[in-house]
Amino acid sequence: MKLPDGMQILFQGKADYLKEIAQRLTAAGIKCASGPIPGGGWEQRAWLAVASTDSQRAMAEHQRHLDHMVEREGLPLRDTMADLDAEVAECPACMTKFKTAGVTRCPDCGLNFAQ
């Protein structure tokens, strides 16, 4: 994998999805570089990089895109997380309260909390 000088890899994943991200970043005036990841199996995998000086701007633009997709579906935007160190936590996806002892998934919606 040959990364251009001064570039930082921000994303790795399915090539089709990264192409969509690259188009969004390019439309925002952020130059991108990408390349294949060998051994991708059935689906081609790739990396996507931007100039190191543009990495924060690129991540902010990507987050705006994700927020737009959530809003387009009529879903609320939430910037929360479950406190698994507390005795009882609330799932950030479905807002179900649950006891955290030994839990790795939300007991209601199945959101995976494992790292």
C-alpha cells in the first residue's frame, strides 16, 4: 500500500462505500487519495486518505453526511453513549434502561457495546 506523502488514512472498508465518502469530500473541496487493500475476499476493500492538514475538516464533513442520512430517515440525532460502569445504563439507540452487569448488548434492540 503506497500512501502519498503528507496523506493520512482516515477510512478503510468496502470500496463502493469509500467511493461515496470520497465524492462527498471532493465536493467539499477536500482532495482524496485511495487504493486497494489486498486480499479483500468477495468484496473489494480499500483505504481512503486525505492530506494530514485536512483530516479534521474531512472527519467533520463525513459526520455532517452521516447526520444528514439519519435526519433524512426521520430519526433523531443523538450524541450519547451507555455508561457501562454504572449499575444501570440507558441504550443510546432505543433508550431502554438496563442493568449493566455482564451485558455486552442492549437487551431490547441488540446494540453491541463490546469494543
